[in-house]
Amino acid sequence: MTSFDGQVTALGLVLPAPPKPVATYIPVVRTGDLLFLSGMIPFRDGALILSGKLGDDISVEQGYEAAQVCLLNALAVLRQELGTLDRVKRVVRMVGYVASTAEFIQHPAVINGASDLLVKIFGDAGRHARVAIGAVALPLDAPVEIELIVQVTGV
């Protein structure tokens, strides 16, 4: 069986350096065997990959990619906290926020970018409960933000 870290590599993905908090919070809190990750926005190399709103100047496809970048940032935080992604037992829940116009209704299609990638990396352990929410605005004008709750082993 391929490890989760190995699966990231096999998919041709590279985890970035964990993003630095942009306000007064920490990236992850552990309680028991659960990790609660703070919201991750689509930073790459310290800058947003795009900004704006879905339904206005950003397509569903661009939002899907932004959700994937958010997830890669979340996985970078997880790996920093755990030392390896192989300690992930289960992705429990994801909340995805989509900055959008009032008319936009494809929030789930955007957040699927992160959900699909979780399943590609973790298989059944990556299947999770989820909420996809529209928002009038997100921090720094990000189009997407995700947060995760993850169960881990070896506590």
C-alpha cells in the first residue's frame, strides 16, 4: 500500500511551505486525536493565486483550482504538525467558503476541487462530511477558503 506522503508524490504534487498566519491565530489546534485546521486560502509562494468573486470575474474551473491550492496548504500544515501525512486516520469534515455574487449557486462544484483531491490522496479515509457556503467576501479578497477537521493516529 502506498503511503499518503507517497500518494502526494505519485500524483505529481508538491506541498508548499506551510502558510504563515495573517492575523492572531494559529494554523492548527489538537485536541485528543482530532486536529482542527484554521481556514486556508489559495496562497502560493506567499501570494494569492487569484482574487475576486465567483460568478463575477472567476470561473468555476478557476475556483476549483483555488480550492486545490487551499487544500495543499492545509496538507502542508498537517505534515508540519504530524511529521508525515501517514498519521492521518480520517478526514472528518471540511467547510468550504466561496466568495461569490448573489446569483452564483455552484459552490459545491468549486469546493469539489479540495474534496476530489482529498479522495485521490487518502482514498476512503479522505471521504468527509462537508459544507459549502457562499460568502460576500473572504480575507484578502480570496475567492475560496477551506477548513478541515482531521482524525490522526499516534496521539
